Amino acid sequence: MSSTLFEKSHSGRRGINIPKQVVADAPSLDGSLLRSAKAELPELSEFDVVRHFTRLSNKNFSIDSNFYPLGSCTMKYNPKVQERVGGLDGLANLHPHHITNNKTSLVQGALKSLKVLENYLTEITGMKAFTLTPQAGAHGEMTGVMMIGAYHKKKGNNKRYVIVPDSSHGTNPATAAMVDYDVITVKSNKDGSMDLESFKEAMNDEVAAVMMTVPNTLGLFNPAIKEICDIAHSYDALMYYDGANMNAIMGVIRPGDIGFDVIHLNLHKTFATPHGGGGPGAGPVGVGERLMEFLPDLTVDFTEEKGYFFGEVSKNSIGKISPFFGNYLVLVRALVYMQTLGREGMINASRKAVLNANYILSKLKDHFDAPFKNYCMHECVLSAESLTKEHGVRAMDIAKYLLDFGLHAPTVYFPLIVKESIMIEPTETENIDTIDFFCQKMIDAVELAKSNSEAFKNLPLTLPISRPDETKAARSLNIRWQA
Ligand SMILES: *Cc1c(COP(=O)(O)O)cnc(C)c1O
């Protein structure tokens, strides 16, 4: 490009005025408050800072750079349009007090975004209403189980237990314990579902709730789910749906129609907010008729005359469970995701997620142990048990092998009920080339285990940090960065 533009504008002939450097007046402060020596601030050029952060960002392993089939975590691609909308000035720079100080005329758009999201979630799940404020899946679980507690307390029910299947996510029994229930664990049957007979035996008048993940953490849909709901309700126990695996069933079945009383969703999983490494999340909780009056504080209502406003809080509400509106921008991103895909797009996403997982299962089931061979939902579980017995190569070794090929490891050793488990969730956003490459590397790993199991000892070879001594890492953890 020629330099004329700069020269012309500099001379003012194009009417562009370059302002003088602005220097703020020093505030008139009491002398005792002023420093006498110059502050020791790091002196770095913009360029050094950009290089520093770019280098750090390159150390990050993310869905934008690599395949990330981490079972149970739904590491799908997050379209950038959500980020763009979430970053709009009027949304990103909204002060929390704007949204809660009842000057609702200033924030009609933000309140509308919340109401529309609530309506979508209600429609997708078949529940009656949602609270959007919980800030993670586990936080949603706690909110839901607190509402269940409030329900039983109001009815004067004497309840002590929460039932979970042995395939449940660790947060389920942890939540029940935090809300002061004792946990009854029911074993799974050979098909990977909670064993119906054992469930019936465990059920009693003191059971407050049954917490189920559907499809469960083995990637399987429980065919007896309706019957389980009916049995629980006959004891006035409520049904909790852990909806972290909603990606398998969006637009296909609705937990509310099956008879569940309460559900949490992980917007940061199914509805595409970047997560992993502990970023902000959102775990909205939907309720059926029985729990409506216990919803936490902060709901949005709408009438023609008043526009959008904060709904009346029921006298039986469990109160506030988050400051302000939780992680508002995660809610915005989920809304944009839903509006971008639309009804058909969301159904399509679930179907493809299930298709991709089944494709992987069918390609790998003869190479690994496959405890549930026939079909799966959005994720499949394999096992390295035979490899371990015959060649001393464990699930963890297979996981490390993949790292050298730019593949994130699948989840290993969870669910706990499958020995040497390898849990793979490809999501709908991966194409067949990526999935074929992954499957080939998994098969190569098995071949290597058979021919040279010693080769796994020091993997990965190509990453800046090689294989840590896990015993040492657990016993004398040092989290300080060492250059
Ligand atoms: C991820 C997950 C959770 C917990 O969600 P967080 O947002 O991590 O708290 C609960 N249950 C299941 C089945 C999950 O996969």
C-alpha cells in the first residue's frame, strides 16, 4: 500500500485530526497518600505481551485445535457466532445491578433473552418452568435436591434416602449427601441399566428421590425408565433427571413427558459454551407441577402492560442460590446456539451425535473389550481389560498413546463399574475423516500393545511435558510452574 494516505491525513488535508496525547491531571490527594518513588511496574512492549499470551494460548489443548472425545463432557465445537453476540457491548457490559435493581425498563432486552431461553428450555424438556441461575451442573443438582427437600418438608414426609444407580456421575451422590440425605446405590444389570428388581427392593417410604442420568454414563438408555418413575411416585419419592447428557436426546424425547419432577441441564455441554479447565458454566433447573412453588429467587415474567419484570417469589421458594442472575453470558450463548440451529437443527445434532458414537463403537468393538456391544447413545464405553491381563497395557497407556497424534484422550476409569474403561464421546460436530483417523490410532495402539507393550512406558514422546510419575504427583503435589 502506498504511504500517501498517511501523509495526507497527517497533514490534515483529508480532515482527519490526530488528537494530542491526553494526560490526566494528577488528582489532588493528601501528600501522605502519594508515593514518593516510582511504582515498579513491569516494563514490557505490547509486542512482548502479545507474544507471551499467544505462546500461552498455544499450550492450550482445545476443541478449536484438536479432536476432544472426552466421554461425559460433550466437547463439541462452539460456533463463533455465540461469542460475537455474547461480546456485544449492551450484553457483555451490563452491570449486574442493572438486571436486578427493578429498574426493569433499562434492561427489557436482557430480561427478554432470559424469558425466551426459559421458554425454549421448557419446550425442549417438557418441564413446567425453569430457574436459570445455577452456575454449573453440580450446582443445578444441589438446587434441585434442595427443592425436593422443601417439598417433603412441607408435606411432613419423613424422608432420609436418595437412590442412585452405580453408574451415576460422582456429583449425584455428592449432591445428595450435601443436602443431608443418605445414599442408596443400586447396581446395574448386564445390559448396563439400573437393575429393576434391585431397585424395587431398595425402594421404601423413606426414599426422597431417585437420581437418574438418561442416557446414563455408559451411553445407554434405560428402557424401564417410565416404570421406575411410576414406582418412585407411588412412594411419594420424586424423580431427578441429570440432564448433562441431553445432547443424546434433544428434540427426540422429553423428560417431563416421561414423568420426571426436576431436571438440570449443562448449557456449557449441550448448548455449546466453551468449557473444560473450569470456565463459567450454567446449570438451569426445570421443574414439574410438584416443585413449582419451591423455585429459587429470580424469575422473569411478562405482561403486555408491564413488559418484562421480575416475578413474584413464592413464599415457599428455597431462596437465592446465585448472586444476581448466575452466569448471564453463558445463558446468552445458549440462546444464540438454539436460535442458530432451530428445532430441526437441534434434533439433527442429537441424531448425529448418536450416529457418530455408534460408528466408533462398531469400528472398535472387535479390537477392545466392549461390555455393551449392540448400540449406544451419544457415547460408547470400551474396556482395555484383556489388553491389561495379556500384555500389561492399561486404559491409561492407550490414552497416552493418542496424545502423540494430536488427539485428546477419551475419559478413562469412568464409569467406575467397567474395569479399565475407555469412554468415548465424539459429539456431532466431528467429520468422518477425523473419526476414522481416531479409530485407526486406537486400532494401532492395540497392535502395538500386542507386539511391543514396553513401548507404552514413556508415552507421550512429542509433548513438552512427558509422562509424570503419577504416584509422586498425587503424594507430593507441587503446582508451581517450573520453567
Ligand atoms: C458433567 C456432568 C455433571 C456435572 O456438571 P458440572 O457442570 O461439571 O458441575 C453431572 N452429571 C453428569 C452426568 C455429567 O456428565
